[in-house]
Amino acid sequence: MRLSRLLGALTLITTLAAVLPAQALPPIATDEGFDKQSPEEILQANLKIQAKFANAINPAFLPPEVQARMLAKYRFVDPTSEVPQDLLHDAILYFDANKDKFPNQAFISIVDFAPRSDKYRFFLINMANGAVEKYHTTHGWGSDPKRTGTATIFGNVENSGMSSLGPIKTADVYTGKYKVSLRLDGLVDTNSNIRERSIIFHGWDNVHEADVIQGWSWGCITMDWKFKDAVLDKIKDGSLMYVGQSKK
């Protein structure tokens, strides 16, 4: 009797597993390639960036005492330690070493792809008073092939769906598929193709300012519509966006 009941229960569980839908995952955006510029426009933008950053300083090659002096100028930044310190230091060093190349020096933004997407990963820093705003953001589906919510691999190849790491200069504002959006220019080999890939900063229905797993982009940095415009207004016109992975 007990055996027959056990078999019946197992049959019911198997049946329910077959007919009940799996837990829905957030969707993947269809954003790579949309609003793509012409080859000539991309070429001209890339030439301008290459000329502007041809003599950019890589602070990793500066002596430790020089780095320490640079960081000392920004002790007021992030007084409540919201940003992982290793990533904050990398971003500040790059900003200070190449400050003359960023027309908008009022704000810098840092994207930390180490945490899962239900955590704060986008940090907006006011460089006048050091205050930090925290937001949720997405990463590319190609960086998270198992769709766990954590980015594990990164790339710079078209149609890879991957997020790219490295310093970025924010570029022109335009209106397209995702309303008012912001183009981005990669500054190093690990993100040099993001303009060609149409990797931009924009709002999206499937990113929420809440502690939930966010949707997956094709590599774009996306934000909840309610906050996107305010953030875009602060980081547009040539500010530094530093994308990396903290080690904490």
C-alpha cells in the first residue's frame, strides 16, 4: 500500500513538472545593432577618439608614490564607502591622469560587474563634493551564458552579446529606439568596438531599481526609466565611465 502511494506521488510530481511552466526569467534585449550609425560616422568618431587619447596615460604604469599623491587629492570622494575601493581607485587614477581629455569633469560613473545584477552596480560620483548615487544596471547576455545574473566573461566582438570592460568616454546624446540615449566610446583594446556595436547607455523596461535579477542586454548599460534621464544629464558631454570588476 505504501509503495503504491509512493509511486502515485512520484507520478503526480512528474506530471506537474511536465505541465507547469518554468519560473520566468527576465528577457534579453534586442539592442545590439539598433540605431547603428553609418560606417563613415563610426569611422569619424573612432578617429577623433584615437587622436584625443593617443597619448593617454595608463596609471598602472605610474610609480606607487605618484599614484598615492593622485589619490590623496580625492580623499573626500565616497565618504561612506559605497564603491568597492579597488575599482574606485582605478577609476580616479584614470580620471586624474587624463583629466584634460574629459570635457565633463563634474561627474564620473563606475560600473562594477562583480556582483549579481540584483545588487547595486552603477555608481554616479559627484566630483565636487564626493557624493555617490547607487543604481541597478544590466550586463550582456553573452557575459552570463547560464543566466545566473552574474557576468563571468567579457568581450569586444560584434554580435557576442558580451559586456566590455575598461574606461569609456560618454559621447553624443540622440533620440532613437530607446528614446533619449547616450552613445559611448571605448578607450582601450578591451572596449574599442562598442560604438561599432551600438553599445550605449539607455533606459529599458526590464531593468528595475529594485533588488531583483535584471534583464540581459547585448552589452548596453541600461537603467530604470525613472532614473535614466537624470543620470544621463549628469554624465553626458564627455565624462568618464569606468567599467570593471571589483575584487572585494
